[in-house]
Amino acid sequence: MVLTMTHIFEASNVHCSIMVDGERRTIFSGLSFVIDAGEIVDLTGPSGVGKSSLLTSFARLNPRADGKYRLLGRSADDFTPQQWRAQVAYLPQKPVLLGETVAQAMRLPFTLAVRQSSKTGPRRTTPTDIPPDAEIRKTLDDMGCGDIDLNRPPHDLSGGQAARVSLARTLLTNPKVLLADEVDAGLDDENAEKVASVLTGAAADGMAIVRIRHRRPDGRASRIMHLSDGTLTQIRANAGDDDPEGTVA
């Protein structure tokens, strides 16, 4: 009897094209990718090659992309778009934080889930699932955001602070797969290390994480995948701090 391993996330035959000056341009085509629970995979490649387009296609957020996706062996067709994105979460480089306060912005995914559950039958998310201030405070502190007051308006945050708050919010929702698009961009080395440490902790708890990074390898990725000229290749497994191939120009 042959046992077939089920990856936490699988993508196959992924393609993306855009219109340029009236002509269709293929960004990538026929790409495949898998990741297991607890893995951190770094996605590298030149700017403009389509790394963000690939991650948004995994999250089913890219109308110009298509492919076949599976989560824990189940086809993406078995999920509503909302259900899929709750489990395969995309974190953009420039997040949008809505709400009058940071605490409200952090709770927004839970508030929306409660409202949605009330419309679709028995509630899967209840008001008791909404994180209290203490849990939000600890998550932010772990992210190096101890200076951010929960009552602070989100629009007063710097770009780096907003990125870390958005990451903290996503981690609170506990997706199975996190697609992180340069979440450490604009951070100094100390805070970038704090973010990397938090992501490593999430991976240790079973979350699968894909990171687009433009920093030198930090030794936390189990694999480095490189996207260039429409081709996705593995350039390094168990990347270390001294791995020069992970550096992107």
C-alpha cells in the first residue's frame, strides 16, 4: 500500500497574464508550489517579476491569475472565497487598517466574521471569539509595538508600525497559511528580527508561511524559492545566514 502525503497547501498550473499596450503579456504560466505545516519558505526574485501576483493568486485575490489550489487535500472549489481567505491569508506590503482605534482595527476580522456567521446559519464565530485588549496588547508587544497605544487612530501610524499591526492582526486570526508580502520592509534590523521571531513561533505552532523578502537570509526559512522569467525554482534548502543566493538585487 502506497501512502500519499497531503501537503497543507498545494498549487498547480498557476498562470497570470496582464494587458500591456493592448497586448496580453504572460507573467508566469504552469507554475507549481507546495508547502507543509510548520514550513517557512522565502520567495525571492527581481522586482516586477510577479512575486506579489503569485501570492495573491494563491489567496484567490488576483483576477488576472488562475490555477488549481488545494488546502489539506481539499480543492479551493470546496470553499467560499471568504472561507478560503480566512485560511490562506494574504498580508500586503501596504496594509489598510480600518477603524477609529488600533484595537478596533485589530478586531475587525472577528467582527466581520461574527456578522457573516449570523447571516449564514449556526454561528462558527461568536462574540466570545473576539480577542480582548490583553490578548491584543500581548500580540503587539511581541511584535515590537509596545509603544503603540490601543486607542491610537490607525491613520497616525507610520508605515512600519501599520505593517506590524496588520501582521499581528493576521496572526490573531490563526490562518493555516500566511502569505507575507515584504512585511519587514521599512523596519530597522531590530524590529525586523522581532517580526521574524514571531513568524518563527507561528510556524512552530504549525502555520505554513511564505515570505517575500528583500533582505539577506535570516536562517529561518526551510527553503528559498526564486521566481524569474516566469519560472519558479528552488535555489536553497535550509537557508542559512551566510547564503548569498537569497539576496535579491
